[in-house]
Amino acid sequence: MRQVLAEFSVSISELKKNPSALLSQASGSPIAVLNHNKPAAYLVPAETYEALMEMIEDYELTQLVEERRGEKDKAIAVSLDEL
């Protein structure tokens, strides 16, 4: 059985009835949407989703910086005046 990664859970039929009330009850926490008692989706507030996307972007940028830092020996020195 798959692990439910949320403190709140709801069936798809319950979600259809009143999604706004469920979001209010969860107070900003993610809600696991269950189908036959297995997680089918997670409902997260917009602010939480946006924060997650920012964290992913930061992680990807960090990976790029680390990759380029490894190529430092290939860098060409230039002065600001040359730009």
C-alpha cells in the first residue's frame, strides 16, 4: 500500500461536494485525494505550490552552478573594460 503523505485525506466524492470547505479545514496543509483508499492526487494551496516551484528552481540553479564551478579551469579571464 502506498504511503499517504498528508495529515488530511479526502475521497474524490467528498472533494466534489465542497472543495473550498476542505481547503479551509486543512488550514494550508496538503490534502491527499484518495481513490479506493489509495492516494490519487494531492491538493495543495496555491502559495504552497508556488513555494515548491521556487524551491525546485533554486535547486536546479544550484546544480547548474556546481556543474559550472567544475568547469572553472576552462574559464577565460576578461576585464570589465573588455566587455
